[in-house]
Amino acid sequence: MRPSRTGSPRSSTALTNSTDRVIVTRNGVPVVVVVSVEEFESLEETLEILSDRDTVAALHESDQQIAEGLDEVITEDNARARWIR
């Protein structure tokens, strides 16, 4: 691996503290994307969630319920009064 021409210590510090991505090109063509470990782990988690059909179906159902106004917020007190009689 060759050293970066753009001062890598400064670049790695900037990436550590943000969700920015650095795209490395070769002859103007993107070849590598550099992200912080935190951002990488977040992307992996998102991919895991989106690859689970049951979870995606539940998310779609939730979106539909919100769109239909079925997303009523129920406080603990309201829940007790409603279901514990």
C-alpha cells in the first residue's frame, strides 16, 4: 500500500469524526471508498436489516399504519386505563 498524497493522518482524523466518505480515483475513475469504522458498521447493520424480509415487511406495515393515521401514541397511564379494568 502506497502512502496517500493528501496527508493521510489529517484525512483519517476527519473521517473518524464524521459520516463523510472519501472516494479515491484512478485516472478519474472511482476505485475505492474510505469511510470511518463507525460509518462502515452502520452500513453493515443497515444491509443486515434490509436483507431480512420479515423486518422489511414490518417496516412497510408501520409506514402504512402511519400513512393511515393508525400510529396513535399511548401513554402508560392510557394503556392501563384502556386494557386493565
